[in-house]
Amino acid sequence: MMAFNIVRFKIKPGMEKAFLDAHDNVAADWTGLRHASIIQTCDGRYCIVAEWESMDALAACRPQMIATLDRFRDTLEDLGGGLGVTDPVAGPVVLALK
């Protein structure tokens, strides 16, 4: 069953290019990834939305996702509220609308 993960980030001023560039090879590095997009939600705030073949594929790729995060971790600001520098959620698709 298809799955998605979404991760929210706050980028330090002037570090947007480094943040985006760190994702250049995710299509090759993240096995089981169907599609991913990075969206800018407002100034300095971004989310990555990724579609996966399954929750198992997503879980198996976590080491590669963490390795990618480690390439740009220094570009991130703490989100506050005890979250740290990322706010990730993931789960299986329970209803595909279109």
C-alpha cells in the first residue's frame, strides 16, 4: 500500500540554496521513492512531501533520508516547541482521492 511522508523545515536566512541543493540526488539515493516535491510555505519555511511504494519502503529508506538530512542540518533553525529542526509525519494512504 502506498505511503507518504511530510517533513517541515525552517531554513536559516541565506541558506535556502544549500538546503535545496542537498536534495539533488534523492531520486537516485532513496529506493522506493515514487515522487517528491519541496514546497515553500512562507519565507524560510519549507516542507518535503514524498510518495513511497509502501510503508516498508519508506522505513527501509530512513538511513538514506537521515544521511540527506545530515548534508543540510546546519542550514536549519529549531522549529521550537521541543520539535528540534524537523517535524516529520508519515503514514499509509487510506483514501486516494485523485
